[in-house]
Amino acid sequence: MISERHIFLAEDDEYIRLSLSVTLSKRGYKVTLAENGQEALEKIIALKAAGTPPDLLLTDIRMPGMSGIELIDRLKKLDVSLPVFVITGYGDKDMVVELMRRGCSDFIDKPFSPPDLLGRLLPIFEKKEKERAEKQKQQVQQAYEKAELTREIESYIHNFKTLRKQVDSAVETCHDLFDIREDGHNVLIARHHQPLSELGGDFFDIRNTPTGCDILVADVAGHDMGASYHTVLIKAFFDENCRTGNHGDSFFRLLNKQLLENGKNERMVTALFLRLNLETMHGEVLSAGHPPLIKLLKKLPGISRIATCGDVLGIHDSVSFDSQRFSFAPGDRFFLHTDGLTNAYRLNTHTGKKEKLGRNGLDHLIKKQDQPSLKNMVRNIAKGISEFHGYKFNDDMLLVGVEIPAVS
């Protein structure tokens, strides 16, 4: 006996319809009957809506009103999918082609014997059961893969959150590491730092020496963890150089060697090293491809630059640097900056082209200051660039002011 298999029989010949119904019922099939295509369509739609669709449609071809072919087409348009077994007394080749094109599972010509029909029904159900089992297997596999994907995504999210915390911690550590107090030094300092992103390559540090102070400004290419790695390396070497008191040339050479060996990748670094001796009132400056030191003397009008030549760091083994010595007096001021400041840009309203602040623009902003306090002067210069003149930054910006204190 075959259970739980539901056959829908559409046949206009009452004798055949009842005879087949008895035959199928004796073999354990559940049978629903219709005497034409329209009745079959309505009943099948109702069964599907009730959640009990038939497992197979057994239909005659020639029926009054709606034919078996039309019934198959209407069910297909309504997205009712079920195997179709066709009974026909007109099984010519053209009809076979039409049936196969519509995806019919099988057909049988009248007259036929009940055993012949029953024997050909069984493979259709077996095929359907196999397809159902395969579909269930695929669904289980897809569900498993989806669950695995969900677990992987959750793992990635967890790892990302962990890494994000580590990065946030690293960013906070870097900020703490590079945070410089503006008091407690042998000279007066003021600075304005405007990073382009959380991690950047602009670096400034100052260390008191027995005779004055050493100051370093550096600019590492990039705004990522790699740039921060290099700035930490620079800070470590500057701290050590302040302990040993080496000359700026030696410091740059040792730093260049370390950047090449342990910098992980080639990354250009520019830097300016300034040493001030408050006993002799002389200074010395070295540049590694960095914007020159700006000098503003208290007793003389105008500004000047102390230009020195030098190779950038972290690219070539062989590097050379020139130094410049100069004298200074109490009240003199010096300004160090990264090129993110002079590369600030705005759109020219007449030409529509970008124009940079440049050195002339920076000189103009410095000259406009009527000798306010150093802190106010640095703040006004930075504020004037972005707020009053509408310049925008596409790089980190660092401006440091240094003032020689009065002799006590």
C-alpha cells in the first residue's frame, strides 16, 4: 500500500474517471476528481491555498472547455508546480513534442490497462521523492553553510572589535606619547597641530640640555599605523640623542640607518633639528629635506629663513646634511612647521584653480601679527589660514613657535 500520495484526476469520461479512481484508491492513493479543465484548475488552486496541494496531476488532453494542455499552461502561469501524467487517445508525435516541451513527466495512450498505468506512476513518484530528498539535502547544506558563514562573520566582527580596541588604544598611546607640555622648558614654546586623521606622521619634541635645548620637527609620509610606527621610532632615537648629546648630523645618520633597517617599508621622512645654546646665544640647525627654519628678530623688522640642504631620511643609505649656525637674542622667535601648512589650498574665485598658501602666504600671516604673546601668535596664524582666508588642509599640519627668554 502506498500512503500520503495525492493524485488529482481530470477526466471528462465518467466511466474512465470512476474506474481510475477505484483503481488508484485500491493502491492506497488519495484521489481528487474533476470532469473538465476549468474545474480541475479551481480545485487545484484551492488545494494549494489550503496547504494540501496534490502530488501529481493525471489529466486527459481532450476535455470540453479547457483542454489538458490549457490546464497545464494555466497552472504554470500561476506558479503551481507538480508532476503531470497525461492520458490521451491522440498520442501522435506532435502531441508528444508539445507535452515534453511543457515538462510533462510521462504520457499514456488510450486504451491502457490499470497495471500499465500504475507501473508508470511509481517511477514518477520515486523521481519526485528523490528530487525532494536532494532539495532537502541542499537546504540542509545551505543552512549549514549559512550558519558557518554567520559564525565566520561573527568571528570577523569579534576580531575586528578586538583590533579596533587595540588600534584605539594605540592611537591613545601615541597621542599621550607625543603630547608635549608647553611649559617647563628652557625656551618658550607654543604649537598648533591639526592632524588629518587619527594616525599621522607629524612629530614634534623638545628636550632641555645643560646649555639650552634640542628641538626636532619631523614629517613621516602617510596617515596610518606604519606612519605611527616610524614616529615612535623617531621619538625613541631623539630621546637617546638628547641623552648622548650627539651632533645633529650624527643623529640624522643614525636615524636614517635605523629607518632603513627596521622601518618595515620605505617611507620618506623629512626633519628639522634645532639646537639652541642659551649660554653662547648661538643656534645650529640641520634639515633633512624639511621646510626651512623661520626667524623673526625682535629688534629687526621682517622675517628671514635659515635654509640648509639635506637628504630626506628612510630612502637612501648614503645621506648628507649641511648645518647653519646663527646668533640670537632674547625675544627673538623661530617657527618650525611641516609642509602640510604651506600646502594648504583654496579655490581662486576668478580662475577656478587651486592656489596654495605657500611660503609667501605664511610670511604674510606672520608679518600681520603685532608681536602678541607667542601662544596667541601661533594660534592667530593657524586660525587665519583656515577661518579668515578659507584655506583647507589635505595633510597633517604642524606649526611650532619658539621664543628666546629674557636673560634673568
